[in-house]
Amino acid sequence: MEEEPRKQRELNLVLLGRPGAGKGTFGIKLAALLDVPHISTGDLIREEMKKVSSMSRRIAEVVSKGKLLGDEEVFELLHSRLQAGAARGDKGFILDGFPRTVNQAIVLDKIADVHVAVNFAQEREVLIQKCLGRRVCGECGRVFSMADVSVGDLRMPAIPPPIQCLDKMVTRKDDSEQSIQKRLQVYDEESKPVEDFYRKQGKLVNFDVRGGVSESWPKLLQALNLVEEQQRSSARTPPPAIPTVWC
């Protein structure tokens, strides 16, 4: 008897947390597990910056100063992405890096029902080391870490690139120490209230990242009650390899 195809459910998640806490890494893995698109506003912004337009110039100026992009520009980029996804038949989403302000969260509530907001927490010194060690392959776009992080009892080994990427490593413009410190300050001042916004709605799940991806992933599944979903997914297909991205 053939197994009935799995009916996809709509699931809308937002991922919160300071820069470098692991939103991108875990967002990609959750998207693969739940079969919903992972939408990173950071990636949307960087893609727009590659274009030659008045908007790309405005974005580049703001990003270089370590500040948050204005709501109008963010909504324009996100709206375009969600429209394209709806046209493809996307069911649900995982938003990485949005909302970053309470005003953005309020507007998002008007256009989508957010089911869970996951807050990834990690110590400031760990985040600084991770971001300073982050490198991106200029060809394939994968992210690696040259930092062997050691803070207190926390250890996170470096994730070096494979040979084919080694001579193509670049550092993101916003990963300078000055920019990192500024981004952390801006997050604490402007984005942290978003945690309270979702906490009051009973949708916030706090998750302390206390190790690498392979160690933290099973704990995240437990925190989100997704262990059975992972078991069903593993039974259907071989488990995916741990991604190299974790910043």
C-alpha cells in the first residue's frame, strides 16, 4: 500500500536574536524540515545592493554605518519576495531578520498570522568572535567560520572552507569590529523590544545556543516540539548534512 503524500501545513515563523546568533543556519534547516521558504531580509538587502539603483545606493549607505534599514525599504523588499512566493504556491514562511522593530511586528501582524517567534540567545563575546571569523565564498555563497570560539565553558570549533572555496573567501563589509559592535548596540536598543511584543502574545520561544549546530539542532527540535516531524522526515529521506553556515 502506497504511503499517502504528506499534506503541507501553513506555518509562519519569525527568527529573532542578535547578529551572529545562528538565525540563518537554523532557519535554513527548519525550512528544509518543514518545507516552507526561508526568507532572510539580510540576503534580500545584499541582493538588492548588487543592483545599480537609487535604492541600492541608499541601502549601502545605511549598512556601511551599521544602522538598521528604514521600514519603508524593508517592507518594499519583503513585499516583493512574499508576492513572488505566493505566485509559486509557497505555504508559510520562516522570516530571518524581520521584524526588527515593534512597528514592523505590528505591520506584519496585519498581513500574516505569526505562529511562533524563536529568540536565539548567545553571549555578546561569542557573537563578536563568530562575526569577526565569518567568511563567505564569493562563488558559491556558502558561509564558513575561521574563528575557534572559546568563551567560558562554551566551545565552538572553526568551520573552514573546502579546498575549492579556499581562495575565494571574502569578508562581509558589515563584519568589521566597529560595525559588529554598532549592530549589537542597535539590536539591543531597537530590536529587543520585539521579544516582549511576542512574549505578550504567548508566541515567544527562547533558545540558548550553547554549542555548534550538531549539538544545538536536536535541542531546538525539542524546544519547538518538532522531534516527531524530524523522525518522519528522516524515515522518508536520508538526513541532510549539517550546513556549514552557523553565523
